[in-house]
Amino acid sequence: MKIMIGLLSLFFLISAPQAYSEEVAYEGYWSAFKTVEKRGWINLVTFPMDFPTTLKEETEKYPKTWIVTTIPHTITRSLTRLSSALNDIFLMPLYAPFSKDTTALTKHFDLPDYGWEDV
């Protein structure tokens, strides 16, 4: 276990300078790392906020059929936000040095970055 932690630390130290590019303005690996990790942990803690947010939005969008649409949309939104949080925490640091795209998975599903933001 100590060897694995040491190798991961070495990987992050070696790969950090590779995140910079002269062609594209980029905030740097460590700034992106902090932003992504912060977003991931906030989403991991606050993903249950999708339940009341979805209920509010569904009753406004579908006043007659909100009972039918709320459960599937709530499950989909909360699982998308949870998977985005886990991606930000565990996987994004591994490929962020080699990619300029650090957007959350929720953007691909037209959801805001955080659960309390309006769609």
C-alpha cells in the first residue's frame, strides 16, 4: 500500500509540468486539480439536493403528470451527479494533465455543476 501511494505521488509530481501548453491558455494542473477535486467533493456531499430540486422543477414543468416524471428524473439526475462526483475525485486527476477539458459529466446531460443551481 505504501508503495502504491509513493508511486501515485511520483506520478502526480512528474505529470504536473506536462499540463502546461504554449498554444492554449490553461490555468495549470494544480489549479485545475483543486477546482475539480473541490467540485467532486461538493457534489458527493450535496447530491441528495437533487431530490427537492427535481420535485420543484417537475411540478412547474408538468403540472398534471409530475407524479409519473419525478421518480425517473430524480434517479437519473442523482446518479448522474454522483457518477460525476466520483469521476472528479478519482479519475479526473489521472487524465487531467493530458487533457484541457475538465468539465463535469453533468454538463453532457445539460445539468448544472451543482445540485442547488437552476437548470
